[in-house]
Amino acid sequence: MVLSMEELNENITIIERERKKHTKASEEYIHVLFKYDNGSWEGWIPLEYRRTGISIKPEDEIDYLNQIYPQLNPSNYPTWLNKQKEYWDTEKAGAKTTREFFDSLSEGGWQCVECTLPKNRNFARRIQDIKEFGYTISTDINRYCPNCDKNTTHLLLVPLERATVGGNGYETWSPKLRKRIINVLGNIDIYENKKCRACLPDHKFSEIRWDEDTKTENPDSMTDEEIKSKFQLLTNQRNQEKREVCRTCYQTGKRGIAFGIPYFYKGDENWDSEIPEKGKDAERGCEGCAWYDFAEWRKHLLEVLQK
């Protein structure tokens, strides 16, 4: 059921109706003020946040804000924080560097990455780790910092319930299966179409289009055919490039091009509007794109050239 603005909790104020966007991470937020008897919470609530499976349609925003409102009550924060400390002490005891970043963020408010967070040349990796542990972090890439006297990237830890393992939409595999995937695929860098020892398993279906029902298990008993259907091998550099291509496709509806060749063996450069943008059925919209399956794309292209 779609709720109207009149049904928004009277203690919730939407400060800015237009969604804030962090395009590089494909995240979207809404600026709100939550008022409580004992205080308030102001910040950006993620409405599109794939690591915890959040994807709120505009017509569902009111209902979602009403649902999470109780979680951000300041009186709940001490209990929430103690629960997180227990998690870091037991399950993430070895992640000391990443914990330093979490501890800084847990002090509350927007944190400037240049002067507030711990000094670390790879701070983005630490933040990504925290997100992958199930935490919700909002990002403003252009917020004024009075200490730096310039606009910098700021991060805000939103104290919502941590998504449990599996909630972030990512899949894992054992070292044994990883080695087998590489062997089954012949150590072939499918972009260069030649053997390469630096190759990594890559999901053909980009994670940016996954939803909470997309993730599956990757047991060591996967068949060779299941491996060939699901994975291809790319270097880390090409894997990062693919992420950018797929992110752009997701945000603009324009499918990716490889080697400067605008060829698709299914469909054309535009995402098929009849196909969902996210979820298992969205994979059909990826078929025909080189980045989805380089081997299949190359095979079809060669057939065209041979004719």
C-alpha cells in the first residue's frame, strides 16, 4: 500500500525531497530530521544501498521512513553501540585497522575523510569493509569542512541494525572452489583471450543489479558447466573497469561497449525497458553485452565477420 505525506510520522521532517546521490557507489539518500522526546537525529537515510539490499521506490519512501524511525531514537544508541563492540571484539578481532575507522564513525555526525578519520592511504578500502560487514554509511562528496576550510568527502554512520551475513548481496567461495574456477576456465583472461596468472573469478551478472533474492551459494561441488555459466576470468584492472561500465549502464540505461565496437549479439545499446532493472530477471538484459560474457560476445562477432 502506498502511503501519502499525510501518513508520515509527525515527528519526521523531510528536509530535502530530492534524493541525494553518490553516483560512484550507486547510492541514493534522503535528508531527514527525526525528532524524539529525548533529542533528535538528522542525516541522510539511504534509499538505494545495495550492500544491505536496500532499494526503496519513491512511492514506498514514507512507509520506509516510518519503519526505521524507532531505530534511530538516541535512547537506543548505547545498546546498539555495545552490541557492535561485542561484534568487533568477537567476530572481527583481527580487523584492527578497520575497527579504528568504525570507532571514529561511531562517535556520530559527519566525519571528514581528510581530517577526522584515521590517516590511511587506503581509507576507501576500510570503509568498503565496514559496509560489507553490514553497516550503513551515507556519503556526501561535497560537504564543507571548517577545519579543512574547503569542501571534502564526509561520511555518516547511520545506526541501523547491521545486516547479517548474506544481507549485503555479495557471494563468497572457498579457496578450493576459487582455484577450481580458475582451472576450469583454463586461466584464460577472457578480455585479452589469453592465459594469465593474475586472473580472478568474475560474476558475469553484475552485482549492481542484484537484489536480496539474487544471491546463491557457491558450493565446492559446483559442476564445470555451472562454473562456466556463472563465471569468467578477468584481471583486477578489467574487473574494476567492468564495475564502472555496469554502474553506468545501471544509472543511464546505456549498455557497455568493449574495444570501441558497438556490437551486441542480443538487443542494442539501450537497456530493454521490458526487463526489470534489478533482480534475477534483470540478467536477461545483460545478455548480448560484451562485458557480460566476453567469450559468447566474441563468438557471435566472429560469426558476423566470417559472413
